[in-house]
Amino acid sequence: MEPENQAGLVDFLERVRATYPEKNIWMYSGHTWEQLTKGAWHLDDTDRILTTLDVLVDGPFVQDDYDISLRFRGSSNQRIIDVPASLAAGEVVPWKDKPIFSTHTM
């Protein structure tokens, strides 16, 4: 989601979404949802990119918050965001994992 990459990324993501509508598209960003939707990283193509995503893992990796037990993220400050629900609600809606994975036991 770096500003210089957004224009080149948006067409690709829209093609992937149109070609494979049944696939989930995840994006990892070192920027927060707030930075991407209202802050310095919100550009002309940002909204188009967000509408192609199912899940966004936001925030930078922080070594002091590293936790090997976390699924799909490296540090506890990072959020896993349900993008369509968040866009509809106008606020961050956390992505919900399958209940079996919430306890780290099988």
C-alpha cells in the first residue's frame, strides 16, 4: 500500500477479483486501517484496492509484540480486519477465525 505502488496494484487486484470471485484476497500492510482510509496513505486508488480485499492485516510488525501463537500475523499489535464488513460499517470490524482455532488446541 505504499503510495508509489497503489496505481500499479489496483488493476491487478481488480482482475484477480473478477477472474476468481470465489477466492479470498488477503493483504498485509504495515499501515493501519486508519492511515489507509483517512490518513497519508489514502490516495485515489486506495478505495478501489480496499473493495477488492476480503481481509487486511494492518499495522507494522513489532518485534517486542511478537507472538508465535498468533494466526496470520506476527505481532499482537496487528489486526486482522474483515474489509467488506468494515467498509459497510464505517469502522474496523475484526475478521473472525473458525472457533476451533481460537484456543490453539485441536
